[in-house]
Amino acid sequence: MKLLGLTAFPVLMTVCMTLASCGSERSSQTQTASQSGAPQTLSQVDVTLVKSQKLSATIALPAELVPYEAVDMYARETGFVKSIKVDRGSHVKQGEVIAELEAPELLAQRAQADAAYQSTESQLAAGQAKLDADRATFQHMSAAAKIPGVVAVNDLDIAQKTAEGDEATVAALEKTAAASQEGLRAVAQLESYLNITAPFDGEVTTRYVHPGALVGPAGGAGATTPIVRIETLTRHRLVIPVPENDVAGIAEKTDVTFTVPSFPGRTFKAPIARISHGVDTKTRTMPVELDVSDPHMELIPGTFCEVEWPLHRTYPTLFVPASAVASDLQRTFVIRVRQNKTEWVDVKTGVRTGNLIEVFGDLHEGEEVAIRGTDQLRTGTEVSSQIVAAK
């Protein structure tokens, strides 16, 4: 028995090695067939029909709330701040004096202009008096000259020329007086610039200077320093940078809703008021403004908001369920089923609305696509399709 066991052992080893070799060969053949991309047959695939419809959806876009009007107030005339009556947070009315300046050189200019005006006025008065006297003399001589021999003809001519010269002198003095008066008015206008007034109703958000500071117009001394900044309180602009892919179909006066972080759970609404009709080449967005009315002064300029931006297309596009779109490292595609065989169709996706997503590619309305896109369902696979309505 011991000898028989020893004799059978090599035979058993040979059989085991043969079976292992056959199993390995079958496994290798199976793996090779799987990697070769040979068509596989599936019993059934749920499909849906490609839809064609006009896009009507909303997307969330960031936006910034800015004042409807905002200005840094500069002085029109160089001077020193004599007093300033407002500070940060002060509410001002249009035309209200917010600061007073002093400029001693303007007082000297006004005195000089006033003296020049008074001088030309006195000269005009003297010239007018001389003209009146010379006219009277000419008229008397003209009356006397009707009697032969009473007035010499030469004397009458001299009187006439004298009156005409006086008229020219008075005309010149009138123009000089008018110029002097305009000069005086100009200086008075400059003096009025020493009172800084609010250009519109609003709130002082920044105060830049204090009494004694030198301020002035552009190009002059103190031009780099504004006095205060004023912004509107009850009206704002909501500036939305709309991506260039989403600018089509924008209509003015369309109401748009938005939310503000400082008012959680609350929504606001405002109409589209201004469209730039130009794309910023750096950001590839187009600024659009909403006109926001805020009578209770609740909203704060500078706040970032989230806008529910409406998307509309004037022409129909194709839609499939979002689950039908698949992608790998190289492509994005849907699986079309034609004559019981699958086919990968490259697509580009657009806007998602509900469970549907916009797709662009070699597709047509009414074609069948697999509801569940997956790269495991290879091109050329024979399937039995069943149409299921997209949800």
C-alpha cells in the first residue's frame, strides 16, 4: 500500500497542474475579450425622447448694491475750511450748506472789481452829461442858423461833430461799464463757491477734512482732498455681471428677485432698468442694473446680493434628463439608441432646469437616448429599449 501511494502521487500532481493551466487560459481569454471592446448584449435599456422647447429658467448670480448717486465733494475755489457742519452719517437735503471756506484774496478781488465798476459808472455819467449839453448847443445853433447871418456855418458843423463824438464816447463807456459789472459778478460768483452745498438728498458716508484744511478745484492747491462723500439713501443700483452665455433675451422693466445677507429669509424685487449691451473683455460678463427703490432706507450700498436671474431663449433648444449625460476623461456624451443598437453622441451642456438639462450636439427632437448615461454601455451594444417618460 505504501508503494502504491507513492506511485499515484506524481499522477495526481500532473492532473492538478493541467487543470490549473486550463483555468488560467480560460481566465486570460475572458479578460482579453472584455478588453477588446466586443459588443455586449443587454436585455433592456430604459430610454426617453429628446425634447425641443424654449428655455425658461432662473440661475443664481452674484450682484453688488451701489448708490444710485454718489459723489466726492470738492471745492470749486481754493480756500481754507472755515467750518464744516456735517459728519459721517449726517442726512442732507439738496442745496443745504455743508461747509464754508474762506479765501482772503477773493475779498481783495471783489474790492478791486467794485472800484473798477464804480469808476466806469462815474465816467459814463460824466460822458452822458457832456453829450446832453453838446446836443442842446447844437440844437440851439441849428435853430438860430435859420436866420441868415446869425450863426456861421462852420460853427454849426463844429457843434454837430462835437455831439456825434460825445455819442461815440458814451457808447464806449457803456460797454466798459457793462464789462466792469460782469467782472464784479464773476468775483461774487467765486465768493458763492466758498459755500459748499449738497447736490442732492442723501447721507454723508465719509468726511475727509476738518476746519483749517486747504481744499481747491482740480489742478489747484488742495485738489487731491475732497471735503465729504454723499450717497443717496432711498434709491440704489443693483449691478449684475451677467455671463456672456446668459445675456440673450434680456428685456428692460422685467422684475427680478434678489436676496440680501442682512435680511435672511426675505426676498426683494426690482425691475431691470439699464443694460450696457457690451461685454467686458476681461471678465466676459455684461453689466446689467436693477433700479432698487428703498423708501425705508433698509439696504446698505456696497452689499453683495444673490439674484435669481431669468434665462430666456427666443428659439427652441434640445433637452434630455440630466442623468442621461455621461462623461469620461475625454468627452461628454449621451447614449442614443437606433435600431436596437447604442451609439455615443458627443454633446455640450447648457442650462439645467429641474431634472432636464440643455444639450447641444448631433441630436434631433424625438430621438431615443438612454435615461442613465454610463461609459459601461459601449457603442454598438445590442439592446431592447423601453421608452420611459422623463420626470
